[in-house]
Amino acid sequence: MNTLPTPFQPATPAIIVGHSTTASAPPLGLGEPLTLMGGDRLGPGGIAFDLGHDWQRDFVDAVADACDDLLAAERPWFRMPAMALVGRVGCGRNHAVRMLASAAGVTHVILNLSDPVIAMNVSASGEINEALWVSPVVTAMAATRCANPAVTVVGAEYNADAAMALVAMVDPMLGRAWREDRIATSVDLGEVSWFIQCSDPSNLPAPLLDRLQIVPMRETNVVPDTTIALSLLVEVLADLGIARNDPAVVWHDIVGRIDWRGFTTAAKAYADLRSAVIQAQYDFATRRHATADFDPY
């Protein structure tokens, strides 16, 4: 019996990111191949199109340029040059990177250098053996088996020591051998996409700033029935684990629960939408319960 041949499927690239500095194998599975993701989404109609952030044209253009460069270099996975996302608090920098990671199919990680424990951990790694544990970036890579996550860094402009330690992580050459002393492992961070938030580039140490592409992020007033409001709602639903077609989530009902007067930043809109969705879920469950308990006899 003749059978149709199986359609050709290109292999998914992968790399080994962990190399032990001792005779033992790297822990956390870092000595096994981790996947390089996003290569099937680089072309037209892919990542930059799915991102849909028309209100942040500089950011979208930077993503499109990076995808074009990867295709030209025949590197079939997603990676962007390290960037400083410059804008006011609440303008939607974290939202933009989260949506980018979703569009690219890579893991999103937050490295919060405002947390003194995390900042000390990053500052100590690779210098002296005082790191408490593995950095959040490497932990996420091991847990998700993704070799090229997108990392949002917050608080770098307020912690000079930790910001200087970032140089060894984001540098294209130094990042290939980031030392995790607590697990005696050298980790390749060379395929990680770094997005460092700051309000003013001059707040970052010069050695770090020299390695970053500056991308301005606009502060936009979020109003109902706009693409940015819908994008924020999609993020809220994903964070709450609620399906987009959930019967309790009705767009006009959700936005009608929010006071849109005044200037609404992306951060405030996210918080308001999250509260509205949770309340809508509660109201829907209450009505359904009341209907189920109704007995006309």
C-alpha cells in the first residue's frame, strides 16, 4: 500500500548552555540541550506583525530589524540585541516585552534588581563565591528548557553594583561564559534578549550603556475600544488563566466597570482591567449559582 511521505519538518535548533567547572555534570539539566525558539516566526507576518504594538513604533521597528538581521544571517531562532527601554514608569515597557515573548514563543523572565536579595545575588555571581543561589535568568532557562528567553530588567538605574554586574551578562562575548559559582557552572547567556528599563539612559553605568541599543517608549493614554486596551486585557486573561472566550468576559461589560477619566497609563489600565475581570467572574458565578438554586416548585 502506498503512503504519502511525511511533510518535511525543519529541525528545532538547540544548544548546551551549561559547562561544569568541576568534574561533575552541570546540575538543573544545564548540561543537556536547551531549545532555541522562535525561528519559525521571523519572517513577514511573524513576530513583528503579531506583536501589534502600533503605539510603540520604535519598539516594533527594532523587533522587525532584529528579525530581518536573523534571517539574513541564517540564524533560525529569535534573539534581539540588548536594549535600554527608556520611558516613564507605567508606560508599558514590561507589557511590550511580555507580548514580544508571547509572539516569539520564548520564555519571559523578570530580573528585579530592586529586590536587594536578587541584586546581591547577581552582583556576587562570577566575582566572589557569595551568591546565594542561581540567578533567576538561569533558573528560568533550566525550568522551561528555553535557551533564548526575553529578560526584562527593572531597577538597574537604582543599583550601580548590580547594573555593573549586568555588563558580564549582556555583553555578546562575556555573556557566553557567565559564572554561576554556587553550582560550579559556566552558563552561555549569548542567545538571551535583554530589555533594561530606565527613565533616563544617563542613570545607567557607562560600561553597561555602551552595550545597549536605546529604544524610546511612549507614554500613551489608554482609553476603551483601542488596540492597547485590548492587548492589556489579553495579558490580564493570560495571567489569570482565563480563556479569551470565557462567558464571563464581555468586553463592553469589562470596560464599563472602569473609571477612564483622567490620564490612564498602561500600568494603571492593566490593574483596573484585572480588577474588573475578577469582579466580572465573581458576578457571573453568583448569577449562575442563584439560577441553579432556583426551584419553582
